Amino acid sequence: MTEAQIKLKRTESVLLELIPQALGSMNDKRLHELDILEVVCSRGKSDAKVYINPHDLKESEKNEYLKLLRKARPLVETYCLKDQGWYRCPKFTFEFDTQLQKSKNLEELFKKIAKPSEKGEEL
């Protein structure tokens, strides 16, 4: 790993801790229950994608949470700036993580493939 990659990983790690703290300090209780799974910064640390655990939320609920997070974004960025004493903070983009659902779907497909057919033959 190069020194730049180490600094990038360190920044992502710090943000992974700070973002839930910032959301927990807000008045809206709905933001307190969100689980941040991962933060991925761009190479220049100007942008960061924040991945959230979907918790089997409906699509309408996800859209509502994303609206709340877009409104809260400047406050979260200010919190991170003040806490770390940084000159600038990455611009956050909030997304629900779909990897878990995709892996569940793949596992189900593999189970169907591995299961012998009703005639006793394998596919």
C-alpha cells in the first residue's frame, strides 16, 4: 500500500465513526437508527459515498430517508470538519447498500441449482 492509499483508508475509517455520531446528535430520531456500513472516498477526498444498511425498508421509506439525509448533509459535513479540524470535508452522497441483497439472491439461485429436480436428476 502506498502512503496515499493509507491516508485514504484512514480518512474513510474516521468518517465511518464520525457520521453516525453526527446523525445521532440530530433532533430527528429516524436518523439515529441508521447503520452506516461503509464510507468510500474518492482519490482526492473531495467526494465520499456513504453506504447505509437498508434493514428491509420499503422503497418509499428509503426515498424518505434519502431526502432526510440530503437535508442533513451540510450539518454532518460541518460536524466532521469541527471534530477533526480539517480545512475541508468530502461532499457526502448517501446510498443504501444493495450488495447484501444481491448476495442473498445469488445464494438462493445456487441452492436451487444444487437441489436435485423432482425426478431425482441433477441439472
